[in-house]
Amino acid sequence: MRTIPIPVDVAKLHITCAKAARPRLVNKETGEIKRDRDGNTMYEITLLIEDAHGRMELVKVTTTPEPPVSPGDEIIPVGMVGYVWEQNGRWGISYRAQSFIPANATAPAGVN
């Protein structure tokens, strides 16, 4: 399956860090840490995302480097994209972001 990044428009979402970033594991048994193609450690952060209708969902987002956010921080993911995946008859969407900024900060032009 070809993976095409799908941009996520976060402009109308309220996003809160639910769980601090931690290194993403390739194998839980061996503790092997997942790395990107440049060899950097990939981190997984759990976000609570709420839409304009009050619906909420917990979403795990991968990023590099480790984001300077803590549980309870209201944040805006920069360059967030989703990737549809399929494996052994199961499928889902994984998310990745370039970085995170505080929600009270002004996002750079062209950032969604």
C-alpha cells in the first residue's frame, strides 16, 4: 500500500497534551527505540483533540525531536499529517507532526 500524507487542518480544533512525550518503541520486548531515516529518536505524544461540536478523541502523534510540552498544555501541532496504514487485515491512521507550539502563540504563516 502506498502511503500518501494527508494534511490535517487543526485550525478549528482544541488540542491539549494528555500524556508527555516518550520514545516510540519498535519492539516492546527488546525495548528497541524507533528512529527516523536520519537516525533521530522518534517520540510519541498523546493528545486530547476536541472539535467544535464537543466531540473528543485521544490521538497519538509521532514527532522528532522530543517536544517541550507537558500534560495539560494547550498546543498546536505544526505540519500535522495522517497516514492510512493496513497490516494483517487491520487498518488505521497514524499521525505525525513537525513540531508543537503553545496554543496562545501565533502560528507562522501557512501553518495548519
